[in-house]
Amino acid sequence: MSVQETVNNEPWRLRQGQPATILDPAWSGPQDLCGGTVDWEGGSRWWFCTKCGYCGSATVTAHSTAVHPVDDITAAIQTFMDKRLSAGLDFDVAKNQLLFVAAAAIKYAATLPAGQVGQYVRDHVVLR
């Protein structure tokens, strides 16, 4: 599979869904650069980091670490619950809000071809 095909199916390798600027309300501060070694795919502009799995097509290979979906969901759940509980919301109500949002997003993402999940996130979640 080419790097392009990989990122179509695994958009987190491009850090899609991660806040990119301080203007994004999910921003939690600047991210450290990875520092891993990149391997260029022959015959294309694409490359991938052998350390974190990030993929890119720009000539500049400096990048923040790709966030694995397991790590991302864990952090997202913690952030969501922390914010709701600090606002005084009951734990069970906060948990059910979390599950409601996750179910709606998953249900509609399931209707798309696998290669369009990144576009779904860009269209519905990420601040532009």
C-alpha cells in the first residue's frame, strides 16, 4: 500500500483531528517535534516517520508526533469529563453526553467509505 493510500485510511497519521493553532478551542499548547527518521516513498512526494508513523508530502519533514487513536480517545475522554465535572455537571449526565456524542459521530462515519473518514473529521470537527 502506498503512503497516500495509508493516510486515506489512517488520517491520524497526518494529525487530522488535532488542534493546529491557538485559535482552536481544543488547543492545549505547542507540540514538541518528533525528531524521528523519515523514509521517502520512491516515485512520489510522500514520506513516513519510522519513529511515530506520521506521514507527509511536504518537502519539510519536521513534524509533531502523530497521535495514535487509542491515545487520542483516552485523552479526549479525560478532557471531556474533566471539563464537564469542573462545570458542576453530574458524573452520569457527563458520561451519557460523552457516549451520545461518540455514538452520533461513529454512526455517521460508518456510512462513509473508509478513505473518506479524514474528510468527515475535517468537515465536522476541526476548526478551520
